[in-house]
Amino acid sequence: MVQLETEVKGIIREVLFVNEEEVVSEAELVADLGADSLEIFELALQLEKEYEIEILDEEMECLLMVGDVIDCIRKRISGR
């Protein structure tokens, strides 16, 4: 699962144009990484494409921190 965490953090870096050291589990997407609603939507689309999953609207509202994103993806792919 370390590989999953590394991959998800990489996608977050690409979408939000942030440095590797900024993308830690406790970092808030909006407050710490400067994401706006469009970037969060883009992030969700990238993750859906990469992992062939669907992130529900209710789940997107709960994606506040990097760790939340990793947990969401982990749950979605383990439920296949």
C-alpha cells in the first residue's frame, strides 16, 4: 500500500503543482496546498482515470486532506 500512497501523492503534486515535501498526509488540500474547487474536481477526475474507479459526490466533499484522498482510493480499489 506504500506504492498506492506514493502514486496518489504524485497525482496530487501534478494536479496542484506543489512540491513533494508539501504533500504529506496531514496537509489540507485547500488551506495548505492552495487547491480551489476546480483543481479538486480535476484531481478526482485524474484519480478516477488512473484507478478506474468512480468517486461519488459525497466522497468528494470529504476529501479535505491528502490522507483522506489516499484512504478514499484505498477503499474504492479494495471494494472491487
